[in-house]
Amino acid sequence: MISADNTFALLACLLLMVWIGYVSEKTKWGAAMSAPLIILLLSFVVGNLGILPSSAPVYGVVQGIMVPLAIPLLLFSADLRVVFRESRRMVLAFALATLFTVTGALIGAYSIGIGTFEPEIVGILAASYIGGSANFVATAQAVGFSDSSLYSAALTADAIGAIFFLALLMALPAVRFAARRFPANQAAVDSAEEALPAEPTATSAPSEGGVVFALLLSAMVCALGLLIAAWLPVEGMFIIAITVLSLLIANLAPARVKESIEYDYPLGTMFMYVFFATIGLGADLGSMVGAAIPIVLFLVVLVLVHIILLVWLGARFRFTLAEMMIASSACILGPAAAAALAASRGWRHLVTPGMLVGVLGYAVATFIGITLTNLLR
């Protein structure tokens, strides 16, 4: 109903879905689902009903500009004392999540017949569900997967599987059997929260200068990150660079600089929510006919195995449910989604660890995907 080149109308629709997510989260049922899941499901429905296009230039602006800007905004308040205390556990939780994905991929490969290119597709999607879409592309190139129709089907299935995974993941805290298996570890959460500055409240309106300075600083970090990525052309270097630079500002910047930044965390969260809306719109059911259906079934098996192992082994290794949810989110959805999930749930102490292990996924996912492909061949 709205063409892909109608930029302002599409932007208004994206922001409308984000607003609905914020408002719905204040209701009892919305709080159980969370704003990111509401936004994802809403955008998935309107995209597949043909109300909004599945791809448009403005989506690229959101994913290419708003998401990088959001990362520093979410990290400017990070305290490395908390990061070091939490990241050690998060790395172990991420290693478990990676193992869950690999196990799910192997079980899915032997349960669902994908076809001639099964080894390649399994390896590519496993890499995507450990590091993200960048690893999807890198692994596909590495294993020589060039069938255009299957490539498109796999990309569509990848988005559908991500939505299915996030829906199950966000439902876990409401599932009494799953939640009771995990230790509360409330003392660690409380101490972590004490080390972080409080979020702005309705009574503490931010100044215009503080908001603009936060955006300015974030843009400068991204610009410098691009330069570093150009000098060091390593997979995921842009994300690594802006993460490190943001943490340096958060921990080494003069007090006057840190005090000048206002409303950075809520602004970064809002940008991430717009990003979630574009993910749902990109999941096109129309291209899933035929070849894509077995791929979707494979991903359903992978995700179900991942979630089952998360509840079983995550609890046995004494991780909290929050830690396992963020580690799994960083693994399957990437660092940006992990940060958005942590922000939406109020787990501010897990935003930076989630980002860091998500970047680790960028580094290892392609190698794991290639290994799986060769193993299945």
C-alpha cells in the first residue's frame, strides 16, 4: 500500500510501530511480551499483508545509521568494573549458546532433508545464528554457495527463524517451569545496577544541549570507527571499534564530558526499537514457497533445541535466566539485538557484556559454519 520510495510515510509507520510497542508494554500482556517482540510481530504482519514493503531505502538508513549511532548511546554509561565482573560469566554463557546452536544445527540437518545444498545451507545458517547476517554472507562466499533462488529463500527463512527464536526467548520468564530452574542471583543484579547511573525519569527532563551532545559524540565515535575499519579490514571491525571507543569514553573521559551527555540510554533504546521494526518487515512469507519451507523447518528444529538446552544446561551451570537470554540473543540475533533486549528488560548491567560477546560471535561464526559444512559434506 505504501511504495518503497515514500520515505517519510515509511518512517512514520516505523515510528508508529515503535510507539505502539512502548504503549503496549505498559499493559499487563504487553509487559509479558516486551516492546521488541510486539514491534517484531506487528512489522512482520503488516509487511506480509502488503501494507509496507519488505525492503526500502529508509530501512537501509535505519540499519546503516541508526543502529551504529545507538551502540555508543547505549554504552556511554557503561562501567568497566561491572563489565569485567559480568563479562567473564557472559563469555561462558555465550560459549554454551554457541554449543546449543551447533547441536541444534546438527540435529536439524539429520532430521530435515533440505536438498542438494544441505551442507552449505546448514553451515551458513549455523554461522548466521552464532554471529549474524554478516557471517551468513561471509560463510556463503567461503563455501561457494551461489544458487540465487536458494540464497534468497535461506535469507527469508533466516529472518523467520530469528522472529520465532525471539518469541520463544521473550516468553521464557513467563514460563514458570523454566524460570524456576534458574538461580535468582538478585544480589549480583542489584550491585550491578548500583554502579550504573539512573535512567532519566519523567520529572528530570533532559536539556537540549545534553541530547545533542550525546548524538554528536555518538556520530564522532562512528566516524572514527569507520576510519579504523578501513585501516584494519577485519570482519566486524566497525562494531569492535565503536564498542571500544564508546567504552573508553565511558571510563576515561573527563567528568565534564560524561556529565554533558544526557538521555543517551533511552535514545539508543529507541533507535534499536526502530531497527527491530525493519527486521520484521524484511521477513517475506511470499518467497518461502517451495525451497524455503524445508529451511524454515530446519531452523525451527535448531531454535527448539537451542531453547531446550538453554533451559536445561543454562540452569545446571548456575547462570541466571537473564544471562542466558542475553547470551543466546547475542549469539542468534547479534550484539545490536542483545543490547536492545537487555535495555528493554531493564538489565542495563548486561548491555555491554552482551555487545562484547556478540562481537566475539562475529569472529568465530564463519569458521564454525565452514567446519560444519565440511563435516556434513
